[in-house]
Amino acid sequence: MQHETATLGGGCFWCLEAGFERLRGVEAVVSGYAGGALEQPSYRDVCRGDTGHAEVVQVRFDPTVIGYETLLEVFFTLHDPTTRNRQGADVGTQYRSVIFHHGEAQREQAAETIARLDAAGLWPNPIVTELVPAPTFHPAEPEHQGYFRRHPRQPYCQAVIDPKLAKLRQRHRALLASGVASRQEV
């Protein structure tokens, strides 16, 4: 089976992971950190906001089932790409909107998607999502993997993630898998 990898940051990685793992064609979603200088970042390190890392998800997907551009459409549904270094109450560079592209084709598709969505005027402010080459990806600690699946009743999950998943179901119902498998490794 062929697959590709997308690395995306849009605030809290728990939110992105919960959305992407519901899509047909997504084989694995791993929460982690990318874009910083620290060689072995931990959640505590990244939360300080001084390592340069962003909370990201690395998504392994089958491009014959779901395309990269479609993943980007979902990405822009799951977060606000117009707020620099902020998603809701989460503030800092670790919560920035960022696409870490894996090669020129992904860079071009991401740039085109950003331009198209910006021109469509879906948000009152311009998209500020960074577009940079994929750096080293560091998987987050085990307790951060599959967080929403394991803690759906946790107040943060109900207040923040549930509304994002409702938006995903409303806008992208046709992309949803019939069942959500446990997808842990990229």
C-alpha cells in the first residue's frame, strides 16, 4: 500500500488528531512536536513556549483514497488559520498554524490551497499559516496519543474538541470513515 505523510500544526495536537483519525484513507495519526531546536522535546518543554517547536500531528495517508489537498481542507476546518500563535485560549508559538511540507509538490499544493481559501474570504482576516519544509518530527509522550479517544468526557475535550468534530461532520461528512480505528504509529 502506498502512503504519504503530512505534518500539520493548528493549535492543540489533541484537536487535530481527533479530527484526522476519523477520515477514510488516513492510516495513522501521531501527535508530536516539530520546528524547534531542542533535540528531545517533552510536552513540558514545548509548553514553556521557548523551544521553537509547534504542537503538530503527523498524518500517514493513502493518496488513492484521500488527497493531500483534501487533508488541507480538513486542516483549515479544524482550526482558525488567521490567528498568529494562538488558537482560542492557547497562546504561544507552540500553537501556531503551520504546514510542514514534505517536498515541492506538497509546498505547491499548500500554497495554492491557502491562496484559494484566502481569496474565498471564508474568514474576516487573512490566513497566517506558515508554510515551511518539514523538520525532524518528535512523537509526543504516550499519554498524548489518542487523547480524545481515551478521554472524551474530559472538560477540555467536551468544550474544545467536540465542537471541532461537529464542524468536521457538518462540512466533510463524506470523508468520514465508518468506524474509527486505533491509529497510533506513522
